[in-house]
Amino acid sequence: MSKQGLRDKINQAGAEGRKALIPFLPAGFPSMQRFWEEILMLDEHNADIIEIGVPFSDPVADGPVVEGASIKCLAQGVNLEWIFAGLKEYRPRLKAEIVLMGYFNPFLQFGIKKLLATAKEAGVSGFIVPDLPLEEVKPYLSEFKAQGLEYIPLLGLNTSVSRMEEYAELDPAFVYMVSVLGITGSKVDLNQVLIEKLKQAKEVFSCPIALGFGLKSPDQLGSIAEHIDAVVFGSALIRHIEDGGSSSDFMGQWK
């Protein structure tokens, strides 16, 4: 049911005349105690899907803001066991769907079969794994399906139409379009190249399209807005909290 749950959240937002909101926060940020308070605030303030980052020491797709936050979380002792224990306690209070975003090494060390079974039990709906491309995830797709969990593809500005078509065969719940050629938190470049890539994705995929990397306010979307269904933001949220803000007042600008 996770596929339909994720799609329903995004489609429901569209029916309400808005983009679905997908905030990202590394597990354990800004502290192990406050993290779950921030997650509850994100949920209370209209997050449709919450992306929980699994801290990793070598996050190749993350910019300095996310990487710095992840390193702090690791230093506190955050790991998958802590994340799942917290989800078992707090998940029943959350309306939003939950997706884990992380790198393959910690998942492999945990054990893929154990990971997916534990994630399902904890109320997770899907995974985003930047360093696990299509060819590498194929051996595990049967396990994802057995647990009713979603593998959510990442697309870049350099993803070809033929490659999109390969991902489309997975019938994902949604796809995540990276708005820049670079790392998270980079200055977003909402140019014609991105619009053309989003148009291609809309033609190839029947599922919703989420846009992320470098987004911090609705004003950035402009002419891009008509081509997407959801927005993902992480670095701007982390900076906001580091500057003394909270998830609740950050989410207010996206209403």
C-alpha cells in the first residue's frame, strides 16, 4: 500500500491546488531529543511526505550543509537502530508518509532483508538511495515488493529519455528530479534545460514528479511550478533550524 499512500499524498495536495511538501531532515538533527519534536512539527504543519536522512560519513550527493549536519548526527551515535526505535514510538502520531534517504553502505551493513522488514514494521513507505542506481537495485526489487516498500528513482538534468523509460518500467510511486547538476544546497538554476527535462519526465512517467536540491522558498518555482507535483527541501530547513528557527515557522512560507 506504500505506493498508493505516497501517490495519494501528492495527488491530494494537487487536488487542493498546491504542491506536495516533502521536507528532509537528517535523523538526530539538531539533537537526538529535538529531532522527533521537529518531525512532529513538520507533520503538524502540512508535510505530506517526510524524508528522514540516514547519516553517513561520505554522503557524495549532499552539499556542505547536509553533510555537516549528518556528521554531527553520527557523532551523537545516530544509527539505523535508533531511527527505527524512534519511528516505532512516533510513527503512530504522524499523518505524513515516511521515506528514508540514505546511502547504500549502512543499509548493506544492516542487511537488506532485515532493513526492509524492519522499515516496514516501523511504518516507512519507501527509500531514496542516491548511490544505488537501477542496475544495482534490481537484485533487491523482489524484497522491496515483498515488503510493499518503494524504491524512488533520482533523475538528473543529464538523465536521458531512454534511461527514464527504464526507470518508468518500475512504476515508481513518484520520481525525484534533481534541479541542478551538483550537490544539495547549490544555487538552483531554474532554466530552460530544467523545464525541458521536466517535460520529458512528464511524458515518460505516469507517476508524480518531485523537484529538489537548492529549493528554499515558493518564489523560486516560477514557471517551473506547472511541471512538478511536489517539492523537496532540506538544506534551507537545516540552515533555518541552525539559525534558531523551527520547522513550524519554516513550513509556514510554503502554505
